Amino acid sequence: MFPTDANVIVGLERADDAGVYKISDDLALIQTVDFFTPIVDDPYSFGQIAAANALSDVYAMGGVPKTAMNLVAFPVKDMEIGILRRIIQGGLDKLTEAGVVLIGGHSIEDRELKYGLSVTGTVHPQRVLTKNGLRANDRLVLTKPLGTGIVNTAIKAGMAPPELVEQVTRLMAALNRTAGEVMARFDVHACTDVTGFGLLGHLAEMVSGSGLGVHIDSRKVPVMVEALTYASMGLIPAGAYRNREFREPMVVFAEAVERSRQDALFDPQTSGGLLISVSGTQAGDLVKALGDAGVGDSAEIGAVLTGPEEKIWVV
Amino acid sequence: MKEIDARGLACPAPVLQTKATLQEEKPAAVKVVVDNAASQQNVQRFLESQGFQTTLKQQGADFLVVGTCGSEPREHAQAATEPEGDAKKIMVLCATDRLGFGDDELGLKLMVNFLRTLKEMGPDLWRLVFVNNGVKLAIDGSEVIEDLKAYEKTGLKILVCGTCLNYFKLLDRKQVGETTNMLDIVTAAQLADKVITL
């Protein structure tokens, strides 16, 4: 067991998107850190995506990010320093867009480039959103289309046209800020952001221990059309296969769900959208409000039911 | 048989190596060796998407994917279902999901009825092509989807305009037929003995 104290609202034992620590009865801190190796060629875009990804964990907890610090590992002997400047500029611009201030950071020399941020935000202790909290008759809403892992694999393979590179970069760099702000106006019971485990992997975390079941209408899940094409050609990241293998016992696919769509549901996402469990009566209004606020890819993708216990049915 | 050793490579490299070999050497059969399950599945799916039939063998820690291309199976399979002898080649081009103008509800009923009755043409019916609003007949929820699937089973070639599906954002909802382009449609119109446009 890890040491803890009474003010820890979300700690290690819960494996949630971020840690939450109560400061007073009406204020809690959210802390998270995220960094990775480059996922796109353009340094500025990489910086933007890394920042959007790090900030996302705070939005997923229902909080507002306030400050950030850079984490940099850079091969200073092999790489031109201008590249690092552009990465950091990308991150900084994303923070500015989010209304977050950069207040420090740390860099080391490393053989492989890595960049990310630690982000601190605030939330009311009573309004913390975690992965637990699904309720029967909730509806599930997803705020970004799936497919970034598959499309990035096609990009690595040199098979994606430049417009698609641009499109997927924009998608990954898009903040979950607006989605988080809109969500705060509704009766939301649980939330996470979709990243490396894929939609079904993260959904499995929400379902585990809930005693409830989830039904997903795969046709309603927003997926980049190109991702389905590339998946059918075998341009699928190894992570998608791992995600499937790990969660297969919890997932039941109807026969009609094509293989490539199943792959998209397990596709590891970089800086994916929020996965929101909202009171059933409010789902339509939430999707509409998200659309009105510019989060136009949002869709209601399924429902939380009393059974089958801790299974995900995909039709 | 052409052999490709893609061991030690991570996705998508084994698929790329296979793709390059197919393009350069156009082998009729190919054997790809990989050392992880993800690459194995990716290579298998790639070969299948290129018209190969695949078999899988495990060899110690490695996977052997064998792809055989039954001498251009696609073209020949199609040729076999083409009408023979004195059958006419009639192409029906549906540019709308409603038959005629006036009342939309009636128009849809008429279209459904028309498509169902088309089978009376017998082997003369050669191509069924959907463009513009017509593509909405070939997606899930269409009233005639089961009829169209039945036509396809009998060997009728159904072409659905990709540009149109894309325009209506229906690409992933298409349930029947081949996604096609304008060149295919023009070529079909040229080869047909008669084109009926709706």
C-alpha cells in the first residue's frame, strides 16, 4: 500500500486520469503529468499535441487547468536546437489558448527526444469526475472521432495524403477545453479521456467494478473514414491488437460489426476526446450543446444498462 | 514462391515490405515470416485486401503467412458471372432515390417497387449503378437493401458512386455493391447495350 492521507480524493489506488487533493472544503488540486516521443514530424505540431494531451487529463476530471511546467529530454548533440524551440512554442501557444500559464520546467540531455508537461488545475471537491460513477440509464457521449492511431500508422507507412496528415494533426492538437466546459453544465456521472487503451479499453475501465453493462452502437461512434480503409489494409498499430487482447473477455461484438470498425474501437488514440457518461434524459441536449459550442464531432454512442454485468456489448 | 523475412520489424514495416515486393515483382504466391502476432494479422489482412488467399502457420516463435493469388481471382470471378450468349446488357443508372417528381413519399414507394420488379429483366440486367441521391438506396436503413443484396448474390454487379457517398458522409454506411468512380460508370455505359436512367 502507498501512504495516503484524508485529503486525497483521487490517488494511486484508483488509476484515474489525474490525482486530486483537497485543499479546503471548496477547493481541490488536480495534478497530472504526461510526456512522449514525437508522434508527428512537425516540431511545432508535436508541441501543440503534447500540451493538448497533458491538459486533457484535467478536463476529464471536471477541472480547470491553471499552471503548467515543461518536461524536455533532448539530444542536444544530434539535433538542431531550433527544433526544440519550435516544440516549446507549440506547447506554449496551446497553453495560452487554454488560458494556462507556463511557470517553469526542466530539461535533460537524452538520446531520444521527449516532450510533455505537468499540469495543475483546480476543481470543487464535490464536482470531481472520475472513471467510476456510471449509473444505469446513463448515455455515453464521445467528443472526438476515433482513428488517430491507425491514421498515424498509415502516415508512418507513407500512405496518407498531406491533407489527411493535416486533418489528424489538427484533431490531436484540439483542446478538450470546450467539451469540458460544456459538460460542466450537465448532470455528468463519470468521464475519462480516450487515449492509449482505445475507446473500448477506457470504457472497460469505467465498467469494471460498476456492476453495470454498456451497450455501444458502433455505427454511431464517430470514426475517421480513412481509418477504416487503412485498417482493412492491415495498417493497424500493434497497440490496437494489445488493447483487444487485454479487453476481449469483457467485449461482445455482434456479427454485423466489421473487423475494421472493431479495430477502430480498440485503436490507441493520441489526445483523444472525452468519453462522458451523462444522465439519459440530458444526452441529446449535451450533444446539441457540444455541437453549438464547436465540438461538432460529438455523438451519443451508447447507453449504460443494468446488465450484462461488467460487459460491453457492441452492435 | 517469393519469401519475405520481416522478422524483427515493427508495424507497419512488415506490411510495407510486403507491399513493395508485390508491386515490384508481382509474385503469384508469397510467404512472409514475422515474429509477432500484430504483424502477422496486419500482413494477412494486407494480402487479403490485395486479392490473395492466405494461410497461417506457426513455426516456433515465428509466424508464416502464405498468400496465394489464384491467377487474378477478382477479374475471373467477375467474368464468370457475366451474362453469356445472347443476353442483352442493360445498365440501370439511379441518380435519385425517388421515382419521378411530385409526391416524395409516393416517389420512394415507386422506386422500391421498381427496384424489386427489375428482376423480371432476368439475365439482361447487367449493371445497377447508384449516383447522387441514389446512393441512399444502398446504405443501411434503405428499404430495398435486402433486395439489392439478393441481386448481388445472383451475380449482378452493383456500383455505388464513391464521390457521392463521401459527399453525403455515408461511406461507412454502404451495405451493398462496389464503391466506384466516374470512369467505371462511363465505361459501363459505353459497354452496355441499353442504359436506363432514373
